[in-house]
Amino acid sequence: MFFSLEEMVKWLGLTIFEMWITLISVLAFTITLVNKFDPDVEVSSNNWWLIFAPLFIGDALNAYFCVILFIRMLMETTLKLCTLKLIWSVMFQTLLFVFKFLLCKKLLGQISLDYSEVFAPVYILLQLIAVRACGACQHN
């Protein structure tokens, strides 16, 4: 019924540490989002950039970790394996960052894109994960 941790690591191409960083940043984002819409809490700023800040900080930490991981893997394994991991991580992080960036701009009214255009990076990422999951199933 539920996915195992090994399956999540294999299908998403993320390490456990990256998943923890993402979960903590989503938790902090959820708290700031709830505070924005809670009538009992007086928010001094109506800025969406501050609300999305935990997600952007999580992206920055994950990108830093990916660079460290690439350097360590380069010293221990082959160049091909390291490059494939780096390409996947860069695509994953870039697509998520672009989605969050476009969503912030859309919520602030700074761009006139439809929500389907804002969510396009997520759709692309879901397709890439589906392809990766099918490849991981064939290797088992």
C-alpha cells in the first residue's frame, strides 16, 4: 500500500537527507501559510516571497548538498554515474524552483500566466519521475 523508503529513493532520485530537508521546508512553509490566512494572527507583511522563503531555503540547501555529493561521488565512483546523478538532481531542483518562482509571481499578480502554465514544470517533473520509475522497475 505504501512505498518503501528504498522505492522512494530509487524513483525520485533523491537521498534520504534531501527528502528530510524538503519535508522540513514544507512544514515551515505550511506554518507560514497558515499564519497568513489565520484571522487571529496579525501579519505585518502580505508578501508571498516571505511565505515561500522556507521552500527556497530548502532548495538552496539541497543544491549545496548535491554539489557536495557530486564531488564525493566523483572521487569514489565513475564519471558517468556522477554525471547522471548530477543531471537528474539539477533537473529536479530547477523544475521545482521554477514552479515555486512562477507561483509566487502569479500570486503577487506580477505575471499574467494561467495556472496551467505555472504548473507546467510540475507536469514535466511528473513525466520524468514516471519514466525513471519505469526504468527502475525494469532493473529489478
